[in-house]
Amino acid sequence: MEQKELLEKLNKFTRRELTEDEVYIFTVTLCDNEIDRDNECFSRKSLEEMAEKFIGVTGIFDHDPKGGNQTARLFCTEVVDEDRVNSVGEKYAYLKGYAYMVRTSSNADLISEIDGGIKKEVSVSCSAERQICSICGEDRRVRACRHVKGRKYDGQKCFVTLDGISDAYEWSFVAVPAQVCAGVTKKSMETESDIQNTEERPEQEVQSENVQEKRTELEGKIRRALMLKDSEHKAAELFENVKDMLELSELEELGKNLAVGKMPKNFTADNSAYMMRGL
Ligand SMILES: [Zn+2]
């Protein structure tokens, strides 16, 4: 896409018209349809859905709650098909995003880092209505099945396809392992662990792993929501200190409140986990 065309699209999102010198435009690979290290993948259709939903969405550059909040905005997206197949034999496709930042003295270093290719790994957080098991076809958001992602069943590795993207929350350059929102944080970097175990696990073990997964997801979701709301990251920092003291139900409640845009009223840097319990 030409610079002029990009600027035109970008200026639909700004209060006043910005010139080429005032903005920094860069592209990111948001996600693809390859099976990732969590043994999950997006369907081609979900990439299309995300392309639409991610326009205008803010990205975070710094997951460190102690760092300043630096953000960029996606103003254009497209699904790009490549002339090769992914590991399950489907045509490889990825979601490309065009993002901008307004150049300031405080983000000059960050811009050089992006230019230099240092900050590369991107994760997206969105919610998928369906999470389909590749072995039995069960939608795991409706009912957990007994298959374990990454394990092999009759020589077929179990993975989960994410489908029906209902919301796109944010995207970020990853500095901490992130698991987010309604079960989905996807990274564009690929690594694979191949677990060669075909045994089915006892129900209890499946349940306790599900609880841990859920906690991790919720914690990521809350951390990001707090970082977006408070540019000094005080709330996010506090959350890091107290999250282990919260019950799963309390995390769920907090996540729900943040998702509808409510900043919990008791959530300030002076508070402790005990006050959060009263939310
Ligand atoms: Zn299954």
C-alpha cells in the first residue's frame, strides 16, 4: 500500500489530519492459521473476522507494569494468503496489521527498536465463541472433552481450532507469557512441543488443569485491562502483587467488571487483596 493511501486511512482515526512526518507507521503480523505452541489455531474464517474487528484497536508495547504505557493503533488490516500449506494441510494465511503511533520524544527509543526489528513477537487478545477439538469435534467452550491438546490419539495430534471471533480487545508486543480473554491470546511466533502420550487422563486431573488454565487466562485479561485504563500501570502493578491471594471466582468477577468498562472503585495502589475481595 502506498504511503499516501495509508495516511488517508490513518487520518480517519485522528482528531486532526496528521502529516507523514508526525506519524510512525509500521506493520505487524497479528496472528496466522498455524497451530501454535498452545496447540491452538485460528480458522481462516476467524482471521477474516479478526481483520474486521481489530481495526481501530489499541496495542500495548510494554507488559511490564512498572514501565510507562506506550500504545499504537491499528488503522488497517488484511488477511494475506501464502503459497504454502500449514501443518494441517490448509493454505497458510496470516493477519497483517498496519499500525501508527504519533511521534513524540518519549517514544523515539521504542520506534528505533521496532525499526531495528527488536520488538517482534505479537499477541492478540480476543474472544472466540467456539473452540473445536480436532479429535472429537466437541466445542470445548460448551463442554470440556477428555482429549489433551498436544497429545496424540491414533497418531493424530490433538489441537483446538478457534472460531467465531466475537470481540477483539487488544494486541501487544509480548514481554510476559500472556494468556487472555475468554481463552485466547495468540502469538505469531511458532514453537512446538510434541507430547507423545496417548493415554487419557483422569477426570480430576483434567479439571484441575482447566482451573489453572482459566486462572492464567483471567490474570492476563485483567492485567491488560488495567494497563489500558491506567497509563501509569499502578493498578496493574498492584494486581501482580495480590493476584495469587484471590479465589478463581474473585478473578472472574474482576474480569467481568473490567470487561464492561468498570474500574473497580476500590482498586487503587493503596489497597490490598482484602479490599479487592469486597468488589
Ligand atoms: Zn476432544
